[in-house]
Amino acid sequence: MIKISEIKETASEVFHTELQKRTYQTLCELKIPFHRVDTDKIITMEDCEAVN
């Protein structure tokens, strides 16, 4: 079972890449609303299907 968090409207406190960090910074600077969820690592197509 893949763990999926509640829907969040804030940037993550941990960034896995510089691009991810810059994306959230830009969204916040431009005041563009967004929704996100935290999940376990999703690697396979079967994992993707479990999330849907």
C-alpha cells in the first residue's frame, strides 16, 4: 500500500531537486495557488495505478 498524504496548499519543507525548490519558490512569488500530496516513492506503473 502506497502512503498518500492529505492535500496540501503549501510547498514542501524538503526538496529533492533544485528544480523542485525553484518551482515552489516561483509559484509562491507569483501567488499562484497549487495543491500537492506527499507519497512514498512511486517507481512502477503498478504504483501509479495504486495512487489513482
